[in-house]
Amino acid sequence: MRLFVGLGNPGAKYAHNRHNVGFMALEQIALGHGFGPWRGKFQGSVAEGRLGREKVILLKPETFMNLSGQSVGEAMRFYKLTPDDVVVFHDELDLAPGKIRVKQGGGHAGHNGLRSIHQHIGPDYGRVRIGIGHPGHKDRVSGYVLHDFARADAEWLDDLLRGIGDGAVDLAEGDSAKFLNAIGLRMKPPVKASKAEKSSAVKDAPKPEPVDDRNPMQKLMDKFR
């Protein structure tokens, strides 16, 4: 059994914030893989289902970000899981928007949700780090993460979330490389030929044979010239 945790803040006010991308990821997985309805449990919202051979519990803590560890610890104890069974989806300031990394264990890098989880279950759980970029100065971080994604982010964000849904089975079965590949296929558009390539293709195209529209008498006369 695996426990997938998405980090965010509860309520419509925060639903589209950058800080809530962990919630968004779990909602995409639940939608794409036919998970059961969300219900209140463990100080959060829970949905149950299967990803490949694994039974998976999706958990969105509703304690607000700074207390996320309370919900995660409660769910872990109930299902008798270890930190190795837990994967946390969260926003990552140190990655460019749309970039994603999978990591096992490590520090919390000042992320309040991860800091709380550290306090309740230790640092050895897995993470899916979803890049949202950095506002450029630490004094602007709070306002930045608690602000909705920009309209310009909509396309890559949709592709990223769909990719997470595509690769969720691989992640549950412990194959992070296949998981990341599934996301890459969504994020990388088909390569389009550049103007130079198109020009070269036209230049190299076979030239049509000239059409000889002379009458038979003209053709015959040419033979005697």
C-alpha cells in the first residue's frame, strides 16, 4: 500500500494558488484512475483506489500547510505504513516552472508543509517536487506562493498535471524514471521544422521536367539544324 499526500491549503480561496499544486496533482490522479469519492478522514480529505498492482490512499491534509504533518502521521499510523510508503507532492521554489523532480528523503528547504511532516514522521519519505519558480527575493515568497498561477502558466500546468496522472501507476510501483518520462511526453511538444529547414527542403526538392509543347513539325525540324 502507498500513501500519496498532496500539500495545499483548504478552501476555495486557495484552490488555484501555487502553494496548492500538490492538491491539484492528487485530484488529477483521482480523476484519471477512477478513485472513490473524497471523504473526510485523518484531518483531511481521502480517496482510495488502485494504481496498477498497488492499493493507494490519496490524502489532502486540511489542517492548513503549517500543520500538514498531523494529518500525514495519523494516516500512517492507521494503515501501519513506514515513511518509505509515503510520497508527498509539493510546490518547489528552487525549480523552474513546469520542472519536476522525484526525491527520496532529505531536508525540507524551508517549506512549511515539509517541515511539519518532518516533525511527525521524520525525513525519509518520498517527494515529487513540482517547480513553480522563485519570485526573486525571499521577502516576496509568501505572497508569491499564496497567489494563483498566472494565466500564462495554464498550458504547461495542464500538461504537467496530465503527465502526473499518466505516470501515476509507475510512481506507485516504484519506477520514478518511467513516471518522469510520462510527464516529459506531455510537456515536450512535437518538434516543428524551422524556417531554415523548410527553405532547405524546398531548395532540395526535385525540379519538375520542362514540358515540351512544340508540335511534331517543329520537333522534326530541330533534328536537321
